[in-house]
Amino acid sequence: MNKPLRMIVVGMGARAMIYAREALLHPDLFCIAGVVDVNLDRIRTAQQLFRIPDSHCFTSVEELTAVPRFADAVINGTMDPQHVATTIPLLRHGYDVLLEKPFAVNQKEADLLLRCADETGRIVMVCHVLRYAPFYREIQEVLNSGEIGKVIHIHMNEQVSYFHESVSYVRGKYASPELCGSGMLLSKCSHDLDIMAWLMKGNLPKTVSSVGSVIQFLPEMAPEHAGTHCLLNCPAERDCIYSAKRLYIENPQRWANNIWHDIGANSPTKAEKIRLLRNIDNPYSRCVYRCGLKIVDHQSILIQFSDGATGTFSMNGGASASARNIHITGTKGEIIGNFESESFTVHKIAPESPGGRTSRIIDVSKDQHGNPHGNGDQAIVQDFLFILKGEPCSSCCTTLADSMVGHKLVFLAEASREKGGEIQRY
């Protein structure tokens, strides 16, 4: 077991590449021994980067499972609707799997995967990377210590920036259930609801209700005289905050790379980017208000837990900046924090103190270093290696059954929203 573990990547997209690159930093721990992808360019890139032989390169899971098992585990970074269909044959072929979230797009698929994992005795570890961020790990420690007493209410919200919203959820590949297999709550916020369930320490939900809709990205919200495509027929383009040129070329943020990656453009020049955004068939060239968005752009959820505690979560798309906020009220105090600020405050009830409470700030910036997932991407790979080797793992580690709680919250919330907020029993 002292030899480096061997892993295969199925679906060498951006997320899987983040995990796979850890092999280059820690060659003593594991190596990438194979790759599966429908895109031949991605296969070639992986081959060169990880020195994978031709015999270990495949274009489908069927091809991979047709040969004898040659690795210890698989990193599955396929698109959401493919997760269960690709993972089940891998489990049956003897592979353990590190599976990107969400691990299933509906309850039927989730139950099917859980049953297969139980039958085969294989490990499926879901990439709940935010659990591993120091921000949430430290909050969990405070809760476990009993410092703020019994949890009464936990409120969380996610602000999805206007940039991320336009790239991924309006113009991008998560714009409709037909494209990604689910709504925005599952594709974007399964992290958050998993965190809530995890922090509640096995206190299972009892009821769920939810409301949400599209309120921003509608034709009637478009600027006056707006066209259908930013760089083709829109006189309002220069003044529109969602101008494809302004966002993706002149003022790009980190999600802009997803655009060129998704349309197969490798390191395009500025002139090439403009040409691509003038292509009427390029989804990223469209007016955000005329994309026919089929997922919500805002949604709120109310959860009652088994012991009577409550939880609320809200997602707002098109915010001025990305943000994750949390406020936990306990019988002895509160925790209030913002993930991006890399710190949170613990308030404790103290009648003898000025203002009736004491406060202390817990700063995790030295550990998160501004990383979008708080270095959780790296930490989860390490925990997966521990599990494979039979070594003790962290408190963040999850079984597939544990992961089911947060996912089921999403499925029930969507069912409630579709029924006008009707209460669903867990």
C-alpha cells in the first residue's frame, strides 16, 4: 500500500482536471493511469500531461470496462446526467469512485446508485468540496463544542454573481433541465444544502417547502431596442451590463475561460473571440433576456428538522458579486459569517458583558488563501486516498448515504416549487 495509487479520469473536464493535477504535485501518493473522454483533444492533452499510454485511453466507459481492471479508482467528472449511468458499470467492474456533485439528478437515480454501491461493496465518495473549506470546518467545530448551545435556526444564502449567472446558467450548459438534467438548485446549490445537512449532525429534515421563479432574464426586462445577439444586431450592447463583449472580452472574470473551453477554442486571440461571439450559433453570443431560460433565477427554501429546528436557504442569481453567507442561532449564542471574507464571528449570550454578549472572530484566511473552494478541491482528493488505503479520514468525509440527505432536500424543494410551495415530507 506504499506504492502510489492508480486512478483513471472519466470525463476530463475542468473539474476533473483540478483533481487530476494533484497527481503531478503528489506523485508519491497517486498517478493518473488512464483517461476516458468523448473529446479526442482532451484525451491527447491528458496523455501528454500524465504520460498515459494509448492502451489506457478510451472514448467510453463501455470501452474501459471491456478490459481488465488496471487501476484502484476512478475520478468521475462527467456531466450531471451521466453520473449514475457511468458510475454503476465502474462499480460493477471493481472500481471505487470519486464522483462529482450532484451525484444524481433525481431521486430514482440516487436510489439506484446507492443500491449498486451497497451490492458491490464499492466506495462512492461525492465531491462535497466545500465541507473541506476551513471556513465550514471551523464552524462545524464550534457547533460540536456546544459553545452556542442547541441549534434553533440555520440560515444560508448564495449570491450568484451576474458574471457567473450569465456564463453558466443563462447562456451556458446549465440553462435548462434538457441540457444539464436538473434545475439550478441542484447544479449550483447542492453544495449549500449538503453543508446545512452536515452541520445539523444527523438531525434529519422533516418537511420542506420552496418557492422560486424567473424574474430577471425575461424578454420584457431587456433594454429598449435590444437585439437577439450582442454583436450582431443590438444597438443597446454598449450600455448593457450583460454585453457579451464587455463581460467576456473586455472585463473577463474567471468563468470566462469556460466559454472558450466549451466551444472548443484553445487560447483564442481577442480577434478570434470577437469573431466567435459574432457567430449566431454560439450560445454565448445571445441576449441574456432572450435565451428562453428554463430554470429559476431565484429560489427560497424552508426546512423543518426532526427536533423542531428550522433552516432557510435562498439563492439569488445576478447578484453584484458571488457570496455565501451563513447565520446560525443557538440557545447560547450565534455564528455569523461570509465565506468570501474568510472569517466568521461567534457571539455568546453574556448578560454581564457590555451589550449583553461576548464576541470573537475566527479568521481562516491563512488556510483558504482566497481559493474559490477554500482548498477543498485538494483536501477531498487527499481524504479519498486515505479511504482507499484504509486510513482514518476527516470529519468531512461522507458516505453516499450521508450525501443523500442534501440531495433529497433539493429534490423535495423542486417538487414543492413546482406545486406552488406545497409542503413535502422528507
